[in-house]
Amino acid sequence: MKSFLPKSKSELLLWQMHAFIILVVAGLCSGSSLEINGGDGVAAPREFDYFKLALQWPGTICQRNRHCCSSNACCRRSNAPTEFTIHGLWPDYSDGTWPACCTRSSFDIKEISTLLDPLEKYWPSLSCGSPSKCSGGKGSFWGHEKKHGTCSSPVVGDEYNYFLTTLNVYFKYNVTRVLYEAGYVPSNSERYPLGGIVSAIENAFHATPSLACSNGAVKELYLCFYKDFKPRDCAVRSRSLQSEIFSQSSCPKYVSLPGHVSLGVEDDGIAMSR
């Protein structure tokens, strides 16, 4: 029988290179997120590189909503949120991918019972959808976001500390206050320079954020942090920072920060992206 074992060091090195290429291609084909869980006989993903705090602008999100329910903060009328709210605190890799569902631990709302008031105000759901959860099936918005928390555990610990840490970072780096002080306030008619919004945040936190827009309106804003929660750039710096921002963002050069609008009665079927 013909032997398939390498006959020399150079042939062994060639085999190893082929194996490495196969692994890289397999990883790329698996998509942008790595939903691998540890503790169930499956190898856990490597530890993440940095945190991304994702914030939502309610005026833009709520304009896309057409259905009211008790869990949708857009339906609170005069009590609807009018400042950036939390979407999630996400552990990310520097290559643009991210881990999720690193364990199969179930979300337990009792673990965060003492945080419910600030969570309802600053981390509310802005839709009536039931997003997926790590343990299978559908669940609450917070249960869905815990899939990121399971991969943050090397830094933040358990479920309670994940939500508490996120709230503390949100309060410390108050984007809404920074923008208000710079003159960027909710308006259904005004358009603001994207570069001005970015500069206001850079001046306050000494790091570059990134933004996502929908039809010219700011939908989400991201602040990035090292694992010790010191701010770091989200966008890669280049000779022309504004060129980098415009090329990497879904936002035009002038953007809006819509005020809250009344909702209709029809479901729009918005899905959670992360």
C-alpha cells in the first residue's frame, strides 16, 4: 500500500500549509459571526479583541415601527425614549467577525431584577419582535443580547455583571449629552454634518466612533473600548479621517437625528441583526 506520510521536513511543512489554508477558508465560509459554544464538548471560540457599545437612535428606529405592544418602548407616547438607547455591548474581533453563544446558559430575568428600572429606560426594546436566543427558540430583547454576554464573561463575569457593566459604560460615555452640548439635537427638519458629530464625540472621548444610517438618518452609533473599557477608535485611522468615515459608513455627509413620531398599527416585521 502506498504511504501518504510526508517523507521530508519540506514535505511536512507543505502539508501543514495546506491544512492551514483549508482552516482559514472554512472559517471565512462560516459567515461573519462565530456562534460556537463551549462547555458542551465543542471547542470554545478564541477570546475577543475589544468591546463595541452599540447605541440606537429611537427617532429613526421608531419611524420604521408600525405595531404597538407592551414591550415596545416606541409606544410609550410622551414617555418614549428621546436619547440614544443601548442595543448591546458586543465583544468583537479585529477582523470584523464576532463570537456569540459561547455557552448555553439560559437568560434568567431574576438575575437582573434589581436592574429592571434602568434597563427599561436605557436599554428598551424598540420593536415587538421576539429575537432568537442561545438556548433555542425566541425570547426577550435582553435574552437575545445575552448571547454576546456569554462571550464577555472572561472580562465582565456573569449575567448580572454583564448588564450592570453595560449600563455603567453607557452612563460614563453619554453620547446624547455630548451631542446636545455641541448643538446636535432631535429635529425632523435639520440635517447635521456627519464630520461634526464625529468630531464632537472624538473631542469628548478621544476616540473615533462609527455610525450606521437609514435613509440619511442616524440609526446606530458605536463606541469601541479596550478590554479595560478605555476608549479606542472604531474606524481605522488614515491620512484623511473624514474620507475613511464616509467610505466605511452607510451615512451621507449630512445626516438627521429625527424626533419621535406617533406610530401606526401595522407590524413592520423588523428583525434584530445581531
